[in-house]
Amino acid sequence: MAGELTITPFLSDALVILGAAGIVIPVFARFRVTPIIGFILIGVLVGPFGLGSLVPRIPWLEHITITNPEALTPFADFGIVLLLFAIGLELSFNRLWQMRKLVFGLGALELLIIGSSLAAFLGFAGLLDWTAALALGFALAFSSTAIVLPISGTRTPVGRAALSMLLFEDIMIVPIIFILGALAPNAQGEGWEGLIETLWQGGLVIAVLLVVGRVALPRLFAQAARTKSPELFLAASLLVVIGSSLATALVGLSPIVGALIAGLLIAETEYHTEVELIMEPFKGLALGVFLITIGMSINLFDIGTQIGTIAMAVVGVLVFKALVTGILLRLMGARRGTAAETGVLMASPSETTLIVLAAATSALVVDLETAQFWQTVTAIGLTVTPLLAKLGRVLARQVDGVAEHTAISDSDAPRTIIVGGGRVGRLIADMMHTHAKPYVMIDTNPDLIANAKRDGYNATFGDAARGDALVKLSVETAPAVVLTMDEPVLAQRLVSKLRDAYPDLLIVARARDTDHAAAMYRAGASHAVPETLESSLQLSEAVLVDIGVAMGPVIASIHAKRDEYREQLEREGGLSEKPMLRTSNLATGA
């Protein structure tokens, strides 16, 4: 009959996934637990080793289980692609160039030392032959880009260290898989020849993407912006990321390389913030699908029969990787807390481990039973990664000696929240103290917090951009939130997040210049103070008065210039009225 709806397996699976997302995210947010664990547990529950195993006996369970786990793989892969695209948007070519020593120094050492050490242990212990030991050792050396970076971010010291190692690992996926092909029992050099061919073709494709992208992308997004159509902007974004990923995949490189390049190219344009915001829901849902597929690979029955062996394998891999990574970071000059937290966070295996294991199995380098055992170990390691992140933060605060300042205490008294404990934050805190206004200062740098506490400031450790840190500081009753950090993208995101959650909150933000101030106003800031403008006006006032111009005309001209910039901000920021540009010492406090 026309219009009759047929419930296909694909539609049934889609309903299960969307229903899981609708349940997991609110419930786990309510209990302040990362939804990463929730999605993995949902995968265990609705997968073939959970309720799916009961479908032959209880047929109606088919409607609340995943009937075809393999069909979800493309969507899970797309989640990884979107994640690398988002990472590229947060970076820039300049920042990536500045990180080259970390990527090719720390990243290379971490992968080489962990991979070769695990291979040596498996080989000398007689657990595997040397070819299989090499494959498994380097497979386990990978860490999860999909789970680690959403937890750590890319701006903190931990995030930068993790990003550098994960970027190198992502680069090395293709060479390692080709080498496995060359090590296969029946290989006759095809792997090495294929690797050389892929490298020169891949280099050519990357060069073309960089040249064409720099020329075409600004024009493409300018046209999309002129239409004022969010749908067209989304279509252009998806076109770029999928096109770049396919281009690199066609020549044998990983599609995530193309996605990263696409993000880097868009990051160089003025449209990167809009692209990032519009792609965020898709990235989150696609990553949720990926995490569900990880959960579906966990066979609770197998774990029950080998629980002792699996537990020893999981603990052994986690402890060894954490120690090696932490020691390497300390040797390269990282703080003890950063080294400890990053080491623990990077300890679990990766989704890439599963890819390398599959390649090694198809090449007959690793037998099927061994691969299945280590796939279970990997899935458990991925599941506990959020718990490792919490453990790492606790350990970092202990080794840095600031544990007594880490708890973000609740307070009933309304107080202004100052985000950032540098000189700007301290200056604002001084003025709040002078006028007897309660405040609390929050920062992610334990050294800044320890020094501030020692100097008598009301300061506490926490990441305002992550989790419920501001909620614990009673942001809902705060007279104002003042953002002082010199991180434009992070500040803009935090403003947008606060404005969505608290429409009436007074948000005062430090801005680098008038362009950044306009962006901050668009994001929802009540006041944005461009430090370059105010410092320039104060310098002008000082020099004009000292060379003999009367104070009255100088002040009048300063007000006129400030009003001129107010009109510019109103025009560029798309505001309904002129913003207030108050004289501020934010620039001099930086």
C-alpha cells in the first residue's frame, strides 16, 4: 500500500542508536559522568554479545538491538574523520609547524619505544613468533585519538602533548600496515613497493590539496556565507571534508590525513568558527556510533572464561605505556603533573589497534585466536579511558603538590568568577578586593594557583571549559564571569556556552583586537574589551598630554575615537546597538 512504512534493519538500527543517544547523554550528564562510557555500555547491551544473543529465543528484542553491526562501520569511520577535521580546525599551519619537534620527536620516540619494547617482551617470552610480536607490539602502542582528545582538548599542556603523539601515530598508520603486508608469510616485496608508490602519490595529492584549498576554500565559504543559508554552509563543509578524505584514501593514505588537512586549510580562513559550530553535532553523533561499535565488540562470555588472563594483559599494557610516556615527557622537560596525567591518559590501546590487528590477521601475521584476545583487551582499555583521565588528573595534582587546592568548593555567597589566574586575572581580583566584592579565580595551571593562594588570592584549580567546574562555583548565582585568558578560540567557545546556559549572566571578556571583540559580542559577551585598542588610546593620551596638548581636547578626541570603534563593532558584529567600550587596563595586565 502507498505510504506504508516498512521497518528495515537499517531503520531499526538507526532508531536504536538515536534512542541510545537520547538516553545516554542526559542520564550520564545528570550524574556528571562522561557519555563516552555510556555509549560503550550501550554497545555492550544492544550488541550481538548482549541482548542480541537472545533474539533467537525472544524475537521482539530484534527491535531494540543492533541487527547488523558491520553496517555501522562506515558511520564509525566517519566519526573518526570528523574528529580529525575538528582537530585541524583548532590548529593552524603555524601552530603545527611550532609543534614539529614534539610530533616528530616525542611522537616518534613514544611509538618506537613502546612498540619495540612490547614486541621484545612478547618475542622473548615465547608468546608469539617475532613477526607476530612486532605486529602486536606496535598495534598496542597506538592510543585513542577519538577518546583522548575530546577529554584533554588541544590547548592545555596535557592536550598539546597528547596531540603531538597522536598526530604522529595517525601519520604512521599507513606505513605500519604496508610493512605488515611485506612481513606476511606469502609476501614477495609487494608491501614495500606499495609503500613507495603510496608515499609519492600521497605526497602529490597533499600538495594539490594545499594549493587548491588555499585558493578555493575562501571563495567557496564566502559564497556560502552570502546566501545566509546554514544548509549550504553545512553542505560546503561536508563537501570539503569528505572530498579531502576520499582524495587521500584513493592513493592509499588514511582518510583521516585528508580530513586533518581540510581542517587546517579552513582554520586559515575567517569562517573556521562557523564551520566548527555547524559540524559539532554531527561529530558528536558519529563518535557516539563509533563508541557503540567498540562496545559491541566486547564479548562478556569470553571475558568471563579468561578474566584472569585478560585482566593481567589490560593492566600490563596500561601500566607499561603510562610509565614510558610519562618518563619520556619528563626527559623532554614537561612538568611532573603534565607527564603523569598525559602518561595515564595515553595508556590505553586505540581504535587504530583494532585496524592494525585486522590487517595483521588478513596478512596471516597474527592468528585469529590471538587477534580476538587482544581485540577484547583493546575494547576494555578504550572503555576505561575516561576513568584513566580522572585518575591522571588526581595523580597530577598529587605529584605537583597542590592537592590541597584542587577541590572546587561550593559556596552559597554570590561571587564574581574570574577565569584565568595570570596577571590580568590578578589585577581584576585586586580591584574586586579593593571594593570589597567577593570573587573566586579559576585556572588550569597548578603553579599559578599555588602562587596565587600563597599570595592571598581566593583561587582554585579547575578547567572552566570542561565539565561542571563553573557549576560547582555556583555560576548560576554569580554577579559576573570575567574571561581573562589569551586564547581567542577557547574564550569564544566558553562565552557561547555560558550564554546558552545562562541568558542573563553578565559576561565580560578580554579580546585581542576589535575583530576578536566583534566575534565575542556575536558569541554572547556582555562586554568585550579589545586590549590593542585600549592600550593604543592610553598611549596616545599620554604622549599628547606630555607634548603640550591640553587635557580637555585630548580626552574629547579619545572619546571620539572610542565611539568610532563602537560603530565599527556594531557594524561588524551584527549588533542591534553600539557596545560599551570602557577604558580598561586589561592590556597592561597581560
